Amino acid sequence: TTIMVGTPPTASIKASPTAGAAPMKVLFDGSESSDPDGSIVSYRWDFGDGGSANGPQAEHTYHSNATYTAKLTVKDNDGLEASEAIEIEVSTGPIARISASPKHGEAPLRVNFNANNSKPAKSGGTLVKFEWDFGDGSYGEGKSVNHTYTKTGAFTATLIVVDSKGQGDSASKAINVYAK
């Protein structure tokens, strides 16, 4: 019988990007993984599509549309292991991305929304429609819009993008409006 004594390590994953079109190259970083009573001696990556790698950092290219679960397993000098997983979404359709400024504040709150980081499908085409639902019963159109929230509350602003091939995607952003 083997008895292991010690505190297990902690696995920590960062990945960039976590969503995009195939073929999509992803940089994985597990270097923030730690062991409170020793050191990490091995890093084992399983990318969820049959691919694998070793080391604190890895690079992997996804070639097919799917949502993958990438997993990092770290082992410490006592032989104890820990794992962490992250989802990677690969799609050939357009990708909606929202930025909002500010994301919270006192009513009335004027928020600038833009979809500048949204991307058309990898297979070509252009984004032709940007529709906004501000979550308070108001709607708008355009790549960059301003909206003023007059009521307090937690709102979910949603962007829908459609490309020239009729494919669409959506993204949401939380906006919190509070009283003075």
C-alpha cells in the first residue's frame, strides 16, 4: 500500500483565445499552477480533440467546429495531482463581441456600446447587421451606439450580428445602474 502525505497542488489555466473560427490557434498557460508544500514537477495537457502536450505552456490548433474541453493536470514533487479545465469554442460563423463603457453607474447612465471586435465568418463575407437589445425595453441598430438607462437595476445588453451569408451570433454584457 502506498500512502501519500502532503498538500495537493493547484492547477490554473489561462487560454487565448477561447472562441474563434477554425483553424484556431490557442495559446495555453498553466504557469500560475502552484504547490503550497513543494513544487510542480509535471504539466500534462489534454486539448479535448485527441491532442496533448507537456510543459507549463502549450500551443494547439483546433481544426473542426465544436466546443472542446481542454484540461491541464499538474503533478507535484509528492506525486499528488490536480486538474483544471476550460472550454474552447471553435466556430466558422461570425463572432459577436461587445464592449461597453461604463458598465455601471448612477442613473441616468449613458453607456457607449460598440461591436468593433466582432468578426465575420472565417469563410468570408462581411458583417451587415448589428442589432441591440439594451435589456430595458429599448432597442438600437449600428456598430456603435449610445444608450441612456433612466431606471435603476441590473440589465443585460445583447448584441446580435448577422453576416452577408445570413449567419448570426450574439453576445451579452451586464450593465448595473443604481440610484444616487
